[in-house]
Amino acid sequence: MSHDIEQHTPAPSPTRRTVLTGAAWSVPVIAAASLAPFAAASGTPVLAFNQASYSGTACGTITGASVSVTTNGTATSNVSVTTTLSGGYTFAGGSASYTGVSDGSGTVALPAINVPSVGGSSTLSAVSSGATPQSATASAPKTAASGAYYYDDNGAQGGLQNKVPAGTTPVGIFSFLAPNGDLYLNNRRVATNVIAATAQRYDDATWHNTATYTTATGAYYYDDNGAVYVLQDKVPTGTTPVGIFTFLAPNGDLYLNNRKAATNVIAATAQRYDDATWHNTATYTTAPAC
């Protein structure tokens, strides 16, 4: 009878290279594990708003906003937190800043937030000693203009421009531009399809309220003393009105009184004044010539 005898080959002993390689891989793991508890136990308070953003309406209030305070993931009480608002928003009572202390749940409940009459946006910023500042946002739709007015501080007089529709933008003295391109001066519509406009007044023997404006077809000025319209035929299309009788082209050419007055202009404004004679003046900056 024959017997098969199993032959067992002993496993090779690890080489020094294998041992060192395993050690090289294991050391960082041990080091990383030892660092984690140290970071978690830093004791630094962490702030957080209960929402990333809040919504409201013009003249309304936003309620329910709060800031939480935690340390190593645990709610922390008796921590002073100061929260500030921007954009004209205020807390109940009228201040843009509120300081509160976290309660037993680690929460600082913020007072009601007042949204300004014009709406718009605000940034809520929370700070506390030793903590990284945190922020959130609040917003409300911007309010459309409900009326157009002018005010004269000589006698504190002025009034509603009742022929000017709601939603217009003031562009100069007694002048408003509507979203549909209608231009109003002295409470009456003086131009349509207007892209951009500015308005100024000057006086010589009589007074003149003037609007300088552009349409898709050209550059114009209007003088309500006599209801005079003048096409600035030397001014190319695509320019922007920057002041009385003055337009700036995209290529930097500046036109005043229907003639090119300067080149390489970056920005400009223009005004008129009168002494014994009249002066139309442009104030501008230039770039170096190519």
C-alpha cells in the first residue's frame, strides 16, 4: 500500500523590503488618525445661519432668522454673536446691528428684519470672538417708481410730474426716461424710441431746459424754449449722451456741438455756463494713443 504524503512548502518570510514598505504605508494612516481628534477638539465655536438666504417684500419684515453656535458639533450657550445688515435693511428698533447671546440650544434668535421701501438686497454678517465670520443674504423685489417729482430748495418748492408714467428713470433736470423709450421733459413727452438721455438747463436772455439724447437713428438735442429739435448729423450712431450737446462714441471720439472735439476718450461729462457769452464745456479723461 502506498501513501501519498502531502508536501507543505513553508511560506516565505517577509523580506526587509516588504516590512519597510508596509511600514511606510501605515505611518501616514496613524498620523492622520492622531490629527483628527486634535482638530475636532479645537474648541473653536462655529457659527451658522439657519438659512442661506431670506426673502421679503418692500416695507415688510423678515422673521425667523437665527444664528446657531456649536463647538465640536455640540450646541454652545452663552456665546455673544453680533449680526449686521446692509442695503438699508434694519432690525426692529431701527438699528442695522444686533448683538445677542446663544441660548441653551446654541441659538441666537434675531429680531424681525425690516425691508426698506425700495426693496433690494442685503447681506447678513455674523461675527463672534474666535469664530470664522459667516454670512447670508436677504432680498426683496425692487419697487417700481410710483411717481415722478422735482424739488427746488429755493423756497422748498416742487411737485408731482403727473403726465410722467410710473416706472421712469430721472435723467436730468425735469426729465425722465420711460422703459418704452418715451422721454419726458417739463411734464410732457418730447421724444420716443430714446435709448439714452441726459438733461440740463441753461440761461441766457431766457431760460432753456434741454435734453441731449440718442435713438437708433441718430443723436439729438431738444430745447423746450421754442420746442426746437436738432439732429446732430456729424455724430455717428451708437454714441452715448454724456452732457449738454455732447456724445461719446465707442471708439473714444468725443463730440460736442456736432463736431469731434477729442479722441481716445475713456469717460466724459459736459456742462454749459454763461457769463457775457455762453460756453459749452466737456470734462474728460483719455487713454494713450496707439
